[in-house]
Amino acid sequence: MTDTASEGIKIEEVNRVTPPPKARVEAPADTLARKKDYLEGFLSQKPAEPVDGAGGDLQEAVVAALKEIFDPEIPVNIYDLGLIYNVEVSGGHVVVTMTLTTPHCPVAESMPGEVELRVGSVPGVGDCEVNLVWEPAWSPANMTDEARLELGML
């Protein structure tokens, strides 16, 4: 044992230290039982299979995704603008036939890719094919009433 009293520190050697008391939780046995699992029913359900074809759930989801894509020059989505001619859904494979307002449209190179990415991200879609066509040519007559109203054409 070393004594360093001259420096003001006292060192003491011990053989054993008593451990601190452990915390105890006392509760009635019924409170220790597992609580009701509210997710049990939810987790046991299987997801509904998307319905293919015209008017099916998957087609509606694809159309909703197309309505989120806006033409950069016209403040209307491409579906209501009449740029989408057809949406075919079969077994998770989606074929979108579309056009642009003009072949010289500034987004002619990027818009089909954006459509493919957006439709491909819809749950239930395995792959998406976009066919860009120029016949029949787009005209303002292709627009929905909502688009015409938005543009002040009604």
C-alpha cells in the first residue's frame, strides 16, 4: 500500500466491495401477460391481386400515375391533355401508346422515359413498354373537358 498523504490523496486497499441493490419490478401477474396484438389481423391478410384489363384496379392505378405527369409547357397532365391514346394491362405487363403535341416538342426524348419510369413504379406492374406514335396527330380536340377548363378553352 502506498500512502500519498503529502499530496492530499489517500489510497486504501480493499478486499471486497458490496454490490449495489438490484432494481425489482413488482407487478400483478395479469399485467405481465401479452397485450392484444392489434396488427395480428392485418398481418395475416394477403394482399389483393390486382385486376388486369380494361377497368381493372391495375389499369386505374396506371392511369392515376399518368395523371401525375404534367406537360412542362402546358399546366395540364398528359392524360387529360389527350397525349395517351391507349393503356393495355395484361399480367403485370403494361403497354402505353402515346403521342406528343408536336414531333418538335422539347420533351420528345425525355417524356416517353418518364412515362415508362412512372408506370413501372406502380405496384403490380412488372414491366412497361411505351409506344410513341405520330398518327393520328394530336389535336386540342383530344383534351378532356377538365383540361379545356384549366386552359380557359370552355
